[in-house]
Amino acid sequence: MSPTLYSLVHVASAFLLVGVTFKAFASPDASQKRQVMMLAGIFSLLMLVGGFGLIAKLNYGFPLWIVIKVLCWLGLSAMAGLAYRMPDKRPALVMTTRVLVILAVYCVYYRPGLD
């Protein structure tokens, strides 16, 4: 597959994962938990496949900015589940999600660790 297709899969699934995560924060209703968690898992997997496909196609290796993005992905993947398990800590989880997204976008554009 071309790097453009991997990039499209990665970015689209990232947007959708963030959307599903914020939906879980907005209404942590137990009746929708199964559907939200399935969508979060599917989008998380697609985001992982797209990201590692890009790493392989573009021969990046593992510089610091990719390690940071992988850690952000791990945190973001956990947030939808945490929204259901800890509804009383929702404001802190929302802020953490925002910070993870901003940090991941920062790493894409400024690529720290590449001096």
C-alpha cells in the first residue's frame, strides 16, 4: 500500500477515535458502553496499523517523536474505558485527553529528537 493510504487510515482513525472518546466522556451511559468500546478498539487498531505502516514505508526507525506518539496512542486508547470506569474523574480525563492529542500533533509537526 502507498504511504498516502496509510496516512489517510492513520489520520482518519485518529479523528474518529478522539470523537468516540469524547462521546464516552459526554454520556457514559452503560447501555452504549459495548458499542462505544468496540468502536474505540477498532479505531485504535486502525490507527496503529496506519501509523506503523507509515513508519515501515518511510523507513523512519524509532526516533523520539515516534516513541512519544506511541505513548500518546496508548493513553488515548485507554481513555474511553476510563470514562466508564471513573465517571467522577471525567474533567481530569478530558484534560489528559486534550494534552495527549496536542502532544501527538506537536510531535508530527516539530519532530523532537531530530537535531
